[in-house]
Amino acid sequence: MLKVILSIMCINMTTKSNVNRTLMKRSLLSIGAAIALVSTTTALAAPIRRNLDDVLNQVSNMKQSEIKTEELVTEEVIAQEKVWKCTGCTPSEKFILAELQKQTNVSDRNALATILGNIKQESMFHSNICEGGARVPYHNCYSGGYGLIQWTTASRYHGLGHFCKKYGCDPSTLAGQTRYMINEVHFQAQLPYFERVGLTVRDYMRPAYRWLGWGIKGNREHYTYQYVNMMVFA
């Protein structure tokens, strides 16, 4: 490009006076200097852009590494979370124990054991048991209590059926009844007491009675202490 400009300038210079030649030479020098500056700037800009791209790539890689590290830390925290587990318990007992800890803030061993002990006294964890011992589906229990905690009054018994109809569960099953039990208004009313920590089994038996309103206490406390001894925090 510089050579072309020089050729044009030289041709024009042959037709001008000496003064004009002097002016043209000065212009030529200025143009040449400007072109040299642009060329130098362009040459310097290329490595600067490359260096900037390298820095940005390094920052991006660092961010991705930090994100992966944070994900690993989160996974480790989740993996290390401990809950109460019951060694020697049946699958039904383990299921309800796990659901209580997932769906509520009950965390005290004595409180959890008290709930389990009362369920065992009511039904031995048979969800399809009608009062008297008959093992029948929900709609075939015509009198007395039914299910895990022997829902007896019309409002509580029919409440189980309405709940499962609304939320798509089976009122005869362990899973459906556990959902209803935890969400039933009677249990929710006593839940703040069960969520307290550091109390004795006898302390937790008070909200348990208000929850179930049993007529015969039976072996509730005996079962509860069995669960207390079988529970481990792991």
C-alpha cells in the first residue's frame, strides 16, 4: 500500500513546481509515518488479543473447576447426613420411621420411638387390619377401627378415604395410610410436641394420647423402649 501511494505521489510531483514538490514530500512523509504507526499498532494488537483470550479461557476454566468442586462438596454433605435407623425392624417399621423424618421435624429418638410404639399397639403395623383382626381392604371394614392407628370415628375413617381419593393413594396400603397419618389434623396438632427434643418417653406419651385417644394403654411404653434400644443414628 505504501509503494502505491509513493508511486502516485511521484507522478504528481513531476507536474508541479518546486514549492509544490516540497509540500508533497512533507505530505508523503506524514502519510508514511501514519501508515507505519497503524501497521505497528496492528502488529502489537494481535498478541495482546491472543493474551487476553488466553486469560479469559483460564478464568473460564477456573470457574468450571470451582463449580465442579462445589458440586462434589454438596454431594459429600448430603451423603454424610445422618438419620435415625432401626436395626432389626421390619420393612414397614423402617418405612414409617424414614417418612416421619423426611416429612416432619421430629428428630428425637424417644419421640420417634413413641410414635412407632403406639402404632405397634394399635395395629402391629398391618395397614389392612380391621378392629377384631380381620384383614380386609379399606371399604370392607364396616365397624370399629381400621388401619395403622385404627381410625375409628366416622370423620377420621372417612377422612382416610377422602384423602387418598384426592391425592391418588390407596387407603388400604402402608404408603397411603402413612401419608394420611402424617397430614391428618389430629397428628399435626400434636406435631410441635413431638418435635421437641430431650424429653422422656413418658413426656412424649402425652401428645401421643391426645393424638390417638386410646381406651387401653396396653404395651405402648414397652414397645417404645424396644424401639429406643434398636435405634442407631447413622
